[in-house]
Amino acid sequence: MTATAPAPSTARTRTAALLPRLALVLAALLATLFTAASPAAAHAALTASDPKEGAVVATAPAQVTLSFSEQVAMGGDSIRVLDPRGKRVDTGELRDMCSGSTIRYGTALHSGLPNGTYTVAWQAVSADSHPVSGAFTFSIGAPSATSVTLPSREAGGGPVGIAYDIARYAAYGGFAVLVGAAAFVLLCWRRGAAERPLQKLVVRAWVTLTSATLAMLVLRNPYTGSGKFADALDLAGLRAVLETKTGASLVSRLLLLGAAALFIAVLFGAYARSQSGAGRSAKDTSDLAFGLGIGGTVVAAGIAATWALSEHASTGIQPGIAMPVDILHLLAVATWLGGLTALLVALHKVPDIEREAVQRFSRVAFLSVLVLAVTGVYQSWRQVGSWSALIGTSYGQLLLIKVGLVAVLVAIAYLSRKWTTRLAASSAGKPAKVVAQRDVSRETEPVTVPADPQRAAQLARQRAARESAREKQVRDSDSDRVGLRRSVLAEAGVAVVLLAVTTVLTSTEPGRTAELEAGSGSAVTAVPDRAVKISLPFDTGGPAGKGTVRLELDPGRVGANTVHLWADTPDGQPFDLPEVKIAFTLPAKDIGPLPLVPEHSAPGHWTASGVQLPLAGAWRIDVTVRTSDIDQTTVQKNVKIG
């Protein structure tokens, strides 16, 4: 027998049917990739220390102080000072030295400290809930060898950081589906309250959001502290988390989710029965819908506020405006993307959804996109602040990706609106359903149940399979409905990636802050009378040719400056390079390069004094390092002086 090849049109149809599914799988993989990405630097940054990084002081200081760009939360063990043997020499008492806009903390040192190199390791939680950490060294008398290795683990990273970010992503997704699906029922398809697939969708979203919130609460202590899962069982640490702004927000979210559970019970209980005509008047049904709408809006806004009050919106400029705008933004996203998910489930699982419901959602989605655009523009201005930060910072680049995804989502939504219009046009003179009702004639046929239990179970499975196939045939009998379902599925796939990018944005340093610290692109902005500090990784290509140079320009202004340069190996040890050269160039004024050969003052440390920078502007610093007779490279960075 000769096999017959499928018709070309059939093959094209099958290929078209597979494309949305492949897109959804790709979106899920990309979402996993984004979620597992290591966290970026958080909002607060260390701006100064006393003693300074790399400083050599004549006598032992009485204390070590750290200054930050914004408010941070610190505990008694947040600042640790270790001697060359790795023994703690601080008293463990945190000193709050904040005054006005100055954010400074310190810890006292034991008296009589001997000469040598000391390590300062610190860890804190910034005002936008993200952990920050760092370490540096200073020396008393003269530098010495030290057995202390500077920590390489970034605060909020590692397996605990990945688990916390996954929970954060699940929380965003659960919130979007919970709010959006409930809004879809109340605003677009009230009869959907009685449909089992939509009920399962909302309940599962509630469970996801609740579970993710509990996971974040439990993981919060190791996420901002040791990075070890075992510390999730530390009750003292959990108690400390509950006293923080983030801990209070998570607990508030759990309490609001209790109110959301009551809302769901009424929505799928009394309200669903009223839609089926079970003993309620039209006025009672309308009053119940109005009450659910008001109550649901309050609960949804309250849950959204738990993010706004503890993350980026609560810090930086204009927090009084930013937090309400952030709440509106989150509600608009949830109404659009969560409603989209509910529509997809209805199109796939419910054979007789009314066309009017699809049209109503189209209008609701359009309004949501308008709110999303207005609030998004304000948030972008507030967090980015300039075109250079939009292009030259991680936050700005992620924001551009998010804007691109929203544009793709709007384009696909436009196609969905076209399918909706076709559905409306094809409904003229027909019952207002997306497809015809099921044929129930076969369902009412008498069924003979065999006495053999195994045979009865087999027949039951066969009947279930036939019923599932019959329902699928009914759902797919309308080509317009199938087209709409595919376009909505594509929207949902893009939405998965969009939520992933949004999750990463919440743990990324805003562009405005990053540019304040690092200047435009790769530049570092110098604050008057504050040393400019840059760090440049290098690779000469030869054996042991990798490392990092750290350069400090003090005071970082026009006139005479002192230059300190340290070279470190990849494991943080001093790298005594055979040769180091520095050059300063001001391209805008055609000045330079001004060469400089610093003096070797200690292992891995070079200095130069009286370095003159005659004009203000964007200076380029070129650092040439040589690791062998033939292996050398030049790395550069821009700094703004004046």
C-alpha cells in the first residue's frame, strides 16, 4: 500500500497551529533564564569610608565608619573588621551616626591594634528592599600579608538568591492572574463565575501568590544575610525580618490574601449562583456585583501597595507620587495580562463563551494599555532620568527590552481585536455565542454499566475520551474562534517573558542612581571633594594574565590630585605587576594624553601625588598593565571632573 502525502494546505495548517505552542515554550525558557539571572547592584551604594579603602594610617583608628548614598538597614553584625589573621577586632556594636541627609554607620575597634592590613566586610539592606554588601582593606603603619580573603559572593546571589527571585516572579504572576481573571469575570463575562475552568484558574493564582509570599518571607533572612538555606529556620532571623519594611509588607500581603480568599468564596459562591438564576432578583445581583467590584478593587490595590511601599517606588525622588502611580501600573498590568489569561482559558475550555464578553475585554484591555503607558512613562523618567542612562545602564537596557515586548504585545493584541471584530460580524443573525451549543442527544443515551469493574472503568475512560474529543470538535468548529485563541496564546507567551523582565527590573539598580555613581555609560561622576573610584578588569592574554586594577583619584577635581592604584588577582590577592602606566586624556579639548608612571609603594599598590588635571570635563583614564615581558593590555574608563 502506498502512503498518501498530506495536502500542502493541511501541512501549513498544522504548522500554523504549532507556532503559538512553540512560542509559548520559548517564552517559558526565556522566563526561566531571566529569573535565574544573578541580581544586579541594588539601590544604595557605599560612597565613603573612614579609613578609606587602601589607606595606610599611622596609628590605629578608634572606629570604622561607612557612608551610603541612601538609607540602609543594618544590624549589630553588619560591619566586621578582621585583623591579618582573620580575627575580629571590632566590638560588634553598631553606631548610628546618621544626620539629616548624611547616612553613616560605624563600629568601634579594640584598642592597641598592631600594625598590619585589616579587612572591613559590610552588609546591609537598601531602602528598596535589596541587599548590598562589600569589603575593603586598610593598613595600620604599613601593609602586611593577610590570611583574609575578600568575599566574592554578592549579596542576594547564589542558590538562595535564585530561589528568592523565582518566588518573586511567581508572586507577580499569581497577582496578575488573580486580579485580572477576577476583573474579567466581573467586567466582561459575569456568567463565567459559574464556569469551573475559570474558578480553578483564580484559585490556583491565589494559591501561587500565597505560597510565593510565604516563601519570600521564609527566605528573606538568608537572602539578605548568609545566603544559606539553613538560616530559613532561624526564628530569631525571622523575627528580625518581621521588624523590617519588607517583612511588614509581606505579612500585610498575607493578611490581604485572607480577604481575597473571602472575595473568591463570594464570587464563585453566591454570585455564581445568582448568575444561574438561583433565587436572586436582578437588583440583588447588581448590588452584589457592585459590592464585589468595590471590595475587590480595594483588596487588589492593597496587595499592589505591598510592592509599592517596599521597593523602588518608595525610594528616590517623588515617592509620594511614585507609590500611587506604581499601584495603578500594577493594577493595569494585572487587568490586561491576567484578563488575557482568563480569556485564553475560556476560549480553550468553555465551548459557548459569548462574543460580547470578548468584545468587552477588548475595550477593558485598551483602557489598561492607556493607563500602563501613562504610568510607565512617569516611572521610566523617575528611574532613568536621562537618555544616556537609558542606553548606558543595565536598568535602562532592560527597560528598553520591556518596552519592546510591550510593543510586540500591543501588535498581537491588535490582531486579536481584528479576530474579535470578525467574530462580531459573523454573529449577525446567529445566537450570540462564539460557537454552537454541544450536541446533548448522545449524552442522554442510556448507558449500560457492565458488572465487571475493570470493564466498567474501561468504558468510563472511553466515554470521557469521546466527550473530550467531542468538546474539542465543538470548540474548533468556528475558525474565527480558533484564530482568536491562537493570537491570545501568542499574547500570553510574550506576557510570560514580559513578567520575567519586570521581575529582573525590580532587583536592578535604577538608571538614575547608576548614572549618579558611574556617570554616562562607563563614566564615573566625581562629586566635589569626594575621591573618584573606578575598577577595571584586565586580561593580557598570557599565563596568569587576568586581574583587576582599582584606581582612586583624590579629591577628584580640577587641580592637584593624588592617585592610588591597586592590582588584584582574580581571587582578591595583591597582584605585583612588573609595570603599570596611567594616562589622562580630555578628548573634548584635545588635551593629552598626559602620561603618568606611579611609584610602587607596596605589593600590588602604586601611588602618585600632585597629578594635575587643568580643566573640567569628561577625562579618559587609560591604565596599561604588563604581566610579562610580552603580555600587556590597556583598559580605560571615563570620569567627569568638575
